[in-house]
Amino acid sequence: QVQLVESGGGLVQAGGSLRLSCSAPENIFDRHPMAWFRRALGPQRELVASVTIEGYTNYKDSVKGRFTISRDNAKKTVLLQMDNLKPEDTAVYFCATDMNLNGVFETWGQGTQVTVSS
């Protein structure tokens, strides 16, 4: 069982910032793409940002210019810096990895709550 451990969620006012962190086992982090998803109302998760092993990134349109995903190779950690947060960013945020290297993120962390007040 792969363990992805998130931290850094919390309550912040609109316009504020939070940084999420996800630690992964070394053999996973070094060989697999990583991503952040979120789930607001309902069961569906949506992709927020992803990063390849080489460091190429991809973002959901609504977070471009506000969120930054990055890999800390020394700490085997994926970071999500979230700036200029909006109430619609309120959700449970999940770290994920593409274990089968098929473009599908199916291995998840436990999630961390982010709440943005207006």
C-alpha cells in the first residue's frame, strides 16, 4: 500500500495563501508523476495541478497564475503553493500518483481540508 501523506490545509480568508505538502516513498516519488486533486460538493474529484518526473506542470484553468505545483527532490515531497485564494477553492485536497504510468491517477492520500472564507 502506497502511503501519500498530505499536510498544510486550514482556514484562510479570501486573498490569502496556503501551502500544501505531500510526502511519498522515495521509490514512488522518483519514478511517478504526482498531482493534486480536490473535491468540493459531491463525490467527484477534479484535477488541480500535476507534475511529471521531469518537472513539467499542468494546471486547471481556474487556478493558473494563482497556484504553483513543484517537486522537492531532496525531501521527496510535492508542494502546492496556493495564492490569492477564493471561496470557490474551498474543498478537500488530495495528493495522488500515477502508479501504472498510464496517465491515470488512482493512488490517493487521505486528503486535507482547505476552507476559504469570504
